Amino acid sequence: MIKLPAYRYDGTTSNRQEVEICLFDSGEVDILIDGEKLRYKVDDITSTPKVGRIRARFAFSDGSVCEVMEHPELDAAIQMLPHQSRQNKIHGIENHLGAIAVVFVMTIVLMFVVVQYGIPAAAKQVAFMIPVEMEQSMGESTMEVFEKHLCEPSKLSDKRQTQLRKKFIGSLDEEMASRIKLIFLHCKGFGPNAFALPAGFVIFTDDIVKLAKHDNELLGVFAHEVGHVMKRHAMRHVLQNTVTGLVIVLLTGDVGSLASLAAALPTVIVQAKFSRDFETESDDYAAAFLRKRNIPTRHLGEMLERLVKKHGGDRLPDFLSSHPATRERIERLKKNH
């Protein structure tokens, strides 16, 4: 026989009574209440074991419930009852350190897989679902912030701007040329830099133009930024950092719900530290772009190297500020393959 202290609720009132539960090998269960005895069969009882700080519960066929106190023989008593809920398994795991360790490791691995692969894959899918009109609106809103609050009109001569615009846009095919909008701005706080915005806006600061020793170096940077545009990296970056919005779109298909992200785009673009995959994609895009036009890829590598020295590793441009090994990227591009 096993005796367990418990609190009993009769199922009709909120009154609580201190009782003692007696479980017999014969399959009978007695509840002793102030000298009185209630008898049940084990088949009439359903158990819910202790989980965390929640007491074990015995539910009886007459609607009454007993909350069982902690007791050395509690687990043995539960095993005597035939109707055990699935929470018994949780209780077993909770009291098995090895199982806890396995569950913990599996949880960490699952989180890693979701963050590392699941979210980026979902963000890519949603980014290419966004209508052109919505992306255009987001790009224009972001461009307006750059022009009114972050930068000033370019101080480059009209002749120089026209020269570069003709070279850069002229290097694109007709369809791509219709999508890309090249903008030159004087941005004191950003130094030599370039930005790719949704809807095909590509911003060059005056400082990056002055830093270049050859226009093909700038063309390489331009190609890199076009790569960001074509791969929709800005939108994917925003989506990956706003998982809630991403989940809503995936579950409902309502891409229009992302309109509120427009307000966040300027901050994201300015502070962008794109992932290694994004930077590699844009580097590869730029390299293929240059090779197709018989321009050595080392021009982009040399420009990146000069930018690193100029920024001193402090506030690097968006295409250098991420964690990929910059030296490795530079060497790849300078091999002129």
C-alpha cells in the first residue's frame, strides 16, 4: 500500500480538504477524509503527474480532483494507475537529465537551422513576391530621406556626372538600364560610399568618385550595387530582420501588409551589414558583369582595397561592412579570372 497526502476538491465547490490517498495492490484506492473513507477503483482514476511546480493531480470518475503533495512514492503510485496522460512522458523527460540534454541540443540545432537557412530562404521568396509598384514606393520614400535629411546635392560638375552616368548606364542592357537610376549625392557623414535601394536606385557619394583612380574601378562598384538591386538584397535584409512581417506574409499571402516597412528602409540601408552570402552574390555578379565587358575584375578589387585603407576598418561602406573576410574578397577579385 502507498499513502499520499493530498488536497481534495469535490468538483462542485471551491472548498479544499486535506486528505490521504491510499493505493492498494488489489486495484482499489481509498480517500480518507476526517475519519471517513471514499473508495474507488484504479480504473476510475486519471493521473496527471507533477510538471515543474505544478502538483500531480488525480481526477476521479465522480468529478472530484486531488492535488497530490510531493512524496517519495509519488512516481510509484502513478505507475499503479492505468490511465496516464501524455504529460507523464513530459514528467519522465523532466526527471531524466540525459533526455533534457538531448532536447536542449535539438532545440539549439533547430533554432540554428531556422535562423541560418529557414528565415533567409523565406525572405528571398517573399522579396520576389513584392509587387513592382510597392517596391517603387519604398525606394522613392527611402530616396527622399537621403536627399532631404542625410545628404546634399552632388558637388560634382554636371559634365562629370553625365560622363559617369553615360558610362555606367550605357554598360547595361536595355531592360536593366530602364530599371537602374544612378544618383550622385554629397554625403558628409558617409565618406566614400555607395548604396543600393529598392526599385533600382543606386547612390554614389562624391567622395567615392574622387577616391577612384580609374573609372573602371567605379564601374566595378556600380556593378556590385546593381547586383544588390537585382538580387533584392535590401528587401531581403529588411525581411530577415522583421521576422514577424515575414511570417504574416507566408501565412496569409498578404504582401500588402509589408507597406509599413517603408519607414524602416532608410535606417536599414544606412546601417546595412549584409550577410556573407549577399556580399558574395554581389561580388560574383560584379565579376561576371566586368568579364562580360572584357574589363579586369582587379579594378573592383583595387577599389575595395583603397576603400579599406581610407576607412581604416572603422565605418566601412555597405559592401565592405559585413563580416566576410574583406582581404579574401579583394584577392578573389584581383586575380582577374
